[in-house]
Amino acid sequence: MKKAERRNITQPPDWWREFELQANRDGVDLSGWVGECCRANLTDAIAARLSFRTPRGRPRRHVGGKKKT
């Protein structure tokens, strides 16, 4: 499974400003805020099947150099 997928979501600029302001008030980034809003509108059964949302940024490098496979 992919780690993340980009989608182009079109909304009026004033909507995006308000979305960003609310995300900041909630202490999350815009992507996470939009995802949680969408997830909140799913049924409990479907939401329970969703994969874990990885944190923002690059994954941390394995301590001690490269990770052995």
C-alpha cells in the first residue's frame, strides 16, 4: 500500500482560508484536519477499517545506520 496519495481538491479560496484557520486552532496541519473531517463522516464500521495515518514529514532514520533487511 502507498504511504500517501495526493488529490486535487477544488474549493473557493475563502473556504481554504477558513479551513486552515480552524486546523491551526485545532493544532493540526490542514491535511490531517481535512482527513479527520472526512473520516468523521464515515460509518463506524468503515472508519474502523482505515489504515493508520502516518505522521507528517519524513520517517526517522533507523538508529545505527541503514536498516537491515
